[in-house]
Amino acid sequence: MSARLQDIIRPEIAALSAYAVPDARGLIKLDAMENPYPLPESLRDPWLAVLKDLALNRYPDPRAPELASMLRESMGIPSEAGLVLGNGSDELIQMLALAVARPGGKILAVEPSFVMYRLIARFAGLDYLGIPLKADDFALDLEAVLAAIERERPLIVYLAYPNNPSGNRFAAEDLVQIIESAPGLVVIDEAYAPFTDASFLGLVGDWDNLLVLRTLSKMGLAGIRLGYLVGPAAWIAEIDKVRLPYNINVLSQATASFALRHKSVFDEQARLIREERQRLYQGLKQLPGLQPYPSEANFILVRVSPSQADRFFARLYDAGILVKNLDGTHPLLADCLRITVGTPEENARVLQALAGLL
């Protein structure tokens, strides 16, 4: 690194590596928790008809009122709650960090969990505190979390519900204790809401420090990058001040509105993914030497034999299957792979390839 770079780039940024996305061309892509089902053929022409009349020469409506209204109706967002849209959940996490950033400010999350909580905290110059989950089953260590909240007084506590990458859902009563104990905001990240029946969205307003974060990515719209944050209107108004103008482009607004008018199609896809999740889990359980963990998301975390994660990942890749190798990313994830639930045919390929390895 040149002297000029060393003088100008913050040391904590220089120490990071850019977020890496592997090339998945030609592979069965099961590494990124995407919905494996494309937009049905029957909806493509109607969708394109919506897009063809968009004014690409004009800036989008910065408030996206039609889309916001449809989100409120289709997702059951409380009428009195505030709502702000983001370019995926990532931008909303960044907006939260920017809104609270100050010297010595702290962000708390459990670990392992969504990596962007930690990365964005560092981007914003905040201190990050990761509280380990329990080693045997990735359960929440409530006593440790409450003690850290009391000791560190974090500005924001993030809790993924269900958690990524473990797939489990923490006990709702534990989350309530955390909300009631936290001096700052508690953000319940419900990215995987389509694949579980539990939610805090309807409880927004019951506590003045509860926010719920969601995305349309897992529903089947990862390509348009749309997330939304719900909470008491006063909090949302402050967070909205750091939102870049026109952050949701016209194509994303129109596509999301179109998809929500056909939400039953995506609900059916989520139902199929839930069914396949159970079949994949049972298939993995039957393979010797593998330890799959129960999941309420659209992926399954699997622990393989000690020191064999790299070999399993490479052999699956050679078989045309891309999964996520988490070995080395956190001590609790040693020997772990994360497998997105795919189509029945894709899941059968995974089980067949793993059986061949074993």
C-alpha cells in the first residue's frame, strides 16, 4: 500500500477484504439463499407490459407511494407504523448505522449471524460486539446477551429471526426480554419471513425501540434489491433522513408492485420450498457422517466430518453444485456448509453427490 493510501484510507477499512461473490455460471446455484423458481411464464408478458411504459428519463418517485401502500396491505404492516424502503436490507442496515454513528458507539449482534451487521458497523466507524451463540445447537445465550447489553449499552441490537446461517429461530420470549432491556434500538431481521410462521411485525408499536427489517429477496425478487424497515413513525422519520434520494429505481418499484399484485404465486413457491426443505433435511440426516441442523429458513446448515469441509465443497463444485463453505468464517462454523433449498431436482442432485462422497 502506498504512503498516500495509508494516510487517507481508514486503517479498519484497509484491513478488510471486499465482499466476494463466486462465479456461478453453469452451476446449480445453492449458495446465496435465493428462491430457485423464476417468474412464471404466464406472468412475464404482463410484467414486461408494465415496464415498457416507464419513464426511464425521469427520476423515480423518492417515496414510492404505490409500492409502500401495497407493502402495507400485502404484508400486514400496522397502519400507524412508519415505513422506509431500501436498496435491499443492506442499505437499510447502512442507513441505521449512519443515523446513530458517533465516536465510541456500539452495535451488538449474536454470532454467527448475518455478516453485514459487523461489516457495516465498521464501515460507519462503530464498535461491533459479537456475542457467541451456544455451541451445540446455535441457541441464543440469553444471559450473555443481557449481560453485554447492560455492560456495553449498544445503540442497536440486531437479531435475525430466523438466524442466518444456522437457520434456527430464537425463542420469542427471549427476544422480548432483549427488547425490554436494551437502551437503544432492537432490530428484528425477518429476511426469511416467507419460510416461518413467526413474526414480530404485528408487534411494532408495542415497544418504542422495536424495528422490523424485511426484504423481498427471499420471496423471489433478489434481482431487484428491495428491503423495507418498519417501526414507530418517529424513529423511521429520523432514519429516512440519511436515505439517499431516489434510492429505489423505477424498474424495482414497478416490478415489486407487479409482484405484490400476484403475491399468491410467490406464496405458493414459498410453500414448495418449505416442503423441499423438509425432504432435503431428512435426506441429509440419513447420510452417515453429516449433521444437518433444523431450519426455518430456505437453507440448511450441515456439519461434515472434521477438516473435510473444503473437500466436500470442492467435490460438490466439481459435480456442478455451488454451496457456501462456512468453515473458517467463525469458530462455531468449523466443518460447516450451508445449502440453499433448491428445486426437487436440484436437491436430489445434492443428495446424490453427497452420497457419492460418503
